[in-house]
Amino acid sequence: MNRVRGAVVPGLVWAATRVVLLLYVCKVLTVPGGMDITSDVSVIYHGWFDRLSDGTFPSGDVTWQYPPAAALVILSPGLLTGVGLLDYTSAFFALACAADALVFGLLLYAVRQRGPRDAEAGTRRRAGVWAWVVGVPLLGPTAYARYDLMVTALAVAALLAAVRHPRTAGVLAGVGALVKVWPVLLLLGTPRGRATRIIWLSALVTVAVVTAGFAATMPGALDFLSAQGGRGTEVESVSSLALHAARQFGWEGQVLLRYGSMEFVGPGVRTVSNVAVVLTGAGFGWLVLWRLRARTWTPATVADTAFTAVLVFVVTSRVLSPQYLVWLVGLAAVCLTLRASRQALPGWLVVVAAGLTQLEFPVWFADVVASEGKGVLVLAARNVLLVVATVIAGVRLWRSTAAERSAVPPRERVEPGPRARGAAPSPPQAEALPRRAVPQPASGASCRRR
């Protein structure tokens, strides 16, 4: 009965909030701020759909900056438009809602499969479901007006499969990386030894096979590799706060629509962008150092590492579009679902940041573009919150896995390294005793250790 009640209540809240999101994107309700946030789907995605349907990638379009498997997401609404059920835009929103429902179902399934061992653990597992239920509507209709829900569903499925089904997890991570790159970070936290070999090899084979298939059949499949080089500092990124502040002191930079987002243009912007790139490199270096120093793995380490890594790359990136919060909410929900996770606090900070994101886009986005008023204040609060979440997540990941004396309880640890199939675990080392203090077995008694 408790399990049924635990699924029905969040299910009802999920359904009610998602109906509201669909009413917004279908323009039955007016989006706060009056912006048309659906134009990415109705204009840009639909244009890509027409081009991809002809068998070529839209390489000449500067807004196309995605790996080849993104074409599958853009083409997928054709499954519904082809039978005359919906137009392209409505079909896309329906598939976004389906991806949202899939994540919700996967989290509920994870809760039911593991089952609470104590009151605290049970509450924490259900917290992951609630983080997803409330996190997506806090972000607002933007979540349904971009294709990030689809790739987040792949990432959540990969993380939940990682412990018991490493090959499946590797395939899902590989497909996710070919849809929007960032799911490759899911591979960072796999335990050393056989688990890493299985997941990484599965992901590599998936990427190689799918990429080769696209490259052989559709011209322009690899053009995305050079599409990011000219990008500047987007007005919502963490690094943009320096330029918003400079505007208050007379800096004469401008904000222009470039590469599909609003970016700063003017003196000093290149320097700010280069600093962001350096910080991204430093973040990657820290993650590599963590990987080399990590000694203790738990069933939640893969998810904790993925969450931390994506936070690092989001806060140091030159671009921080509002839909990136969908990734973070999804990864936070997985962490909150796993009993061994140490990322509860940064996970909830990300959920709060999702709510602030809806205020800066679309509600007060005009103020953000103009570097004025409530928009910039909310943007600064959101970005500071993400930076704080990143620092806390990194410290907790390091302390729980790479510190000299790990704080992880022994019963939750997963020792890295391969072990022969069927072999018993090695017994703990006994303390050395003086020779004369070692008890001798009585005559005829068994010497086998129990």
C-alpha cells in the first residue's frame, strides 16, 4: 500500500504540472514575459527536419552545432506527422512529454527495485522522484521547447543501468554523446577494472558504428566538430557576469544574436571567452586528477561523478542556455534516488536554480539582454547558486572517494578492479600477533577458516 501511495501522489503532481507545460507550449496559455519560446521548434527544428529528410545535414546553418545522432531526434516527430495525427511542432511537444514521462517512470522503477532499508534511505530515494517532478516545471515551458529532455532520458537510463547492466549503460551513454556530447561525461565515474572496460568499450563501439553509418550515408555528419570555434560569451553564462558588471561602468559592448543565442560582442569579450575556456580545461584536469586518485567506489559513484562533471562544464562554459538545467535536474534526480549518493545538497540547489532560471528566461530576459534590473540580479543569483553547487559537489565527491580515509561506510563500498568469476572475496588481513600468542588447533580439529 505504501508503495502504491508513493507512486500515485507524485504521479498526479507530475500529470497536473505537465498539462500546464503543454498548455503553455501549445499557446493556450501565455508564456510569462510574453516571449515566443517555441520558435526554436516551429522554425529552426522544422527547417532542419526538411533538410535532414532530404538526406543531408544543415551544415550551412550556423545554428546547427550538434553530433550526427541529433538528426534522429529532429526527425522523430515525423513518426506522428507522417500519419497525419499532428503537425511538426505539436508532435515534437508530444515526444518531449513522452521523454519526460520516461524519466519519471525510470526513477519510480529504481525506487521500487531497491526498496528502502530504513526510514532515512526510503525518504532519500523518493526525493529523487520529487526532484524530477518539481524540477522540470520550475524550469518552465522551455523544457518542452528544446530537445534536451530526450538526451536527458538517455543519460538517466544509462546511470540507472550502470551497476547491473554495464553494456547497456555504455550503449546508452554512447548514443547520448552522439545526440548532444555531454553524456560522454557519464563514463568518468566507472569503477576501475572490468566495469570500466565493459562500459567504455560499449560506448566506443556504439559511437564508432553510428558515426560511420551517418558519415557514409549523409554528407556533413562531422561538420559539428568545427562549429563551436567562433562562439563568444553568451549573456546567461557565469563568465558573462563580468561583462554585465562592466556595462554598469560604461563599457560599450553590445548583445547580438549569434549562433542561435544572445552573445556579447565588443572589446574584451574575447578575453573573457578565453578565460572561460581555460577554466573548462582546468575543470577537466581536476576531474582527471580525481580519477587517478579515487580509491573507493559505491553504487552511486558513477552518478555522483557525472553530476559533478556536468556541473563543472556548465559553470565554466561560454554558453549556459536555460535548457542546460534539464540535464542537471535529471542527474540530480538520479543522485537523490541512490542511497549511497553524497550529492543531496547540491542536487536540491540545482532544483532551486531551475526556478530562478525561469525568472531570468523568459520572464525578465529583456532585462538580462540590457544588463538591467531584476533580470541581471536573478541571473547573478542563479549563477552563484550553480557555482556553490559545483564546489560542494566536487568536495563531496573527492572526500567520499579520493580522500585518505574515505567517509563512505564499508557496507556501501564497491572495491574497484577485476575478480575472477566465482572467486570468493579475499578475507580481511588479520593483525600480526606474536608467534607464541597464535592459538594452535587441537589434535584432529579442522584448520579451515570459518
